[in-house]
Amino acid sequence: MVKKIKNLTYYEAIGRRKQSVARVRLYLVKKSATETLVGKLKIKAGEIFINSKPIDETSFKAYKKKFLSQALVLTKNEDRFAVSIIVKGGGTTGQLDAMVHGISRALLLVDNDGYRPLLKANGLLTRDPRKKETRKVGTGGKARRMKQSPKR
């Protein structure tokens, strides 16, 4: 979905994994302006903000930051967009995968024919369907646990 707000264009997509949901917006930064105003934040091209914090202030390790920007690097868009992500639910791994999925889906809105083969070949468009199994009534605790039967 492409939206325009006060001459500010962005591409928005949703990424999901387990219990995590990430709303990703790729803001186009014009060459004349070095940064764009998103709410109360000034974001430069190439920066990634997660829940209104720069990626450097988050607790992500270096390899997770590299994995997060993998879709942008593959499509050679590291310095073209300012990325704003709002992520909720789940744990850190689920949130990371949801953010990568959202960035990949947003890039498809930019250029579907050009980016789809690259992203698909690297497995960034596939939504991981695995979720936590719900617990069953009468099992005595967890999802697959069975009640202990009496021995005598």
C-alpha cells in the first residue's frame, strides 16, 4: 500500500512470525532533503528505527542487525529509504523475523518484478507458519502432556 501524507511517500507492509507482528514503513527520502520528519523523529536515509528508537540503541547483536538489513542489501536499497518499524508481541527472535518479513514485503511494493526473484531465492518472502501449540484441557499442564495413569 502506497500512501502520501503531506508530500511524504512511504511503502507500508505487515510482517508476522509466531506471536509477533511488525508494521514496516519505507519512507522515500528525496535527494534534495537529507532527512525526513516522521512524527517527532528526524530520520535520515539508510537509518532503521524500531519502536521510535534507532537500531543502535536496541539490544540487537551485530549479526541480528545484519540479518535485519539483508533484504535492503540484496536489493541495493540501503541508502534509499528511511525505515520505521513498529513491532509488538512475541520474543526477540520472532520479532526479528517479523521485521525482516515486513521489510521484504514492503520492497515488493516498490518494484515487484525486479525484487521478487532475489527475495524469494533467499527465503525472505516466506512466512514461517510455525506457532506455539495451544494447551489442551485435561492434559495436566502442557500441550502434548498426558495425564499420568494409575499403576495399581
